[in-house]
Amino acid sequence: MKRLLCLFLLCGILVSFDGKAPKVLLYIEDGSVDLQYMLIHEVGKMRDILKQSGFDVAVATLSGEILKTDSITVTSDLKLREVNIDDYEGFILPCMANADNDVTSVEKDFVKKIVNAGKPIAAQTGAIWILAKAGVLNGKKFAFRFDATGHPDFENAIYGGRGVVQDGIIITSGTCPMIAKNTGNPDGTAKLTQTLIDAIKVKLNKHHSNK
């Protein structure tokens, strides 16, 4: 009986308001460091977990161009500036590169719109700089590979360690696959993605309950 109830709830949650699978946007930075390793071990894992959980996953980049290495190709579905926040139930930003010095106004506006809309957003390591520079970590707990609260971009943010940290709709992880490989710390990719999924389910379930 419990198994049937869980299955019923899961199926009910993973159906969007128009009867289609809920969509998640995965934003990848162009020109990322160690692109092949991260596309395979981070982006690939995120997409697989999301799809296996019943989500439709779209990929956005700044340029809209194909990301290609010797052994893997990832096609961008749209440019970041073309993204309509209302089309997605959640957003995930893999580490990909250290973005501390090259966050664009398009990226900052994108993150601000997500948070203002009250939609869950997950970011890992380097991508957390985008959240910080957008100002959405003010007063929020966050994860990172070190305590960055002394940096002006993290002013008034609260360091929560290297593991996955959730503060409301903002979910962060301080250890991407490359950092895990170099330090021996646990990779946060799977847990970050699952935490985003759980946050989306909660919001969708509340919406259905209020109808």
C-alpha cells in the first residue's frame, strides 16, 4: 500500500500544469576549464539524474554554440539571453570554470530573475560566483570549496562548508568532480541534483494542493 501511494505521489508531482514533463534548465559556461572531464562527470551526471527522475532538460550557453571535445559533444538548445524563466521549474549551474572574474551582466540578470520568481536554483563550486556577484547570497547559507565570506562578493553570506547546502530555493555544493578528484573530498554532483529535484517536487506539490 505504501509503495502504491509513493508511486501515485511521484507520478502526480512529476507532471507540470499543462500535462507535460516539468523542465529544468542546465546552464553551461562557454570556454570552461577541463571541459571534457566536466561534461562527462558533472554535466552528464546531472542530465542523467534529472531525466531518470522524469524531467525534461534543456541546455543553455551564452553563445548558443555546440560544446565539443575529443570524445563528447553537448548541443546548446538556446542562448542564455533567450531563456524565459517561466518555462522552467528549476535551474542548475555546474561548476565548469572559476567564474570569479568573468561573470557577465546576462548571467547576473538571469540569476536575479530566477530568485525573484521564487524558483529553485542549484550551483556548484565555480558557478557559485555567479550567485554571489548577482547578490542573491546576501544573508544566505552557501557551500564552497573554502570560506569565501571575506570576499566582497560574499558579503553578508553565511559559509556552510564544502558539502551540499540548501537555504530556501538556493542550493549550493562546494565540491565538483574535478575538485573531488584533486582533493579526495566527496563529489557533490549527485546530491546537489537530487536536492534540486526534491525542492522542485515540493513546489509542484504545493501548487497542486492549492488548486
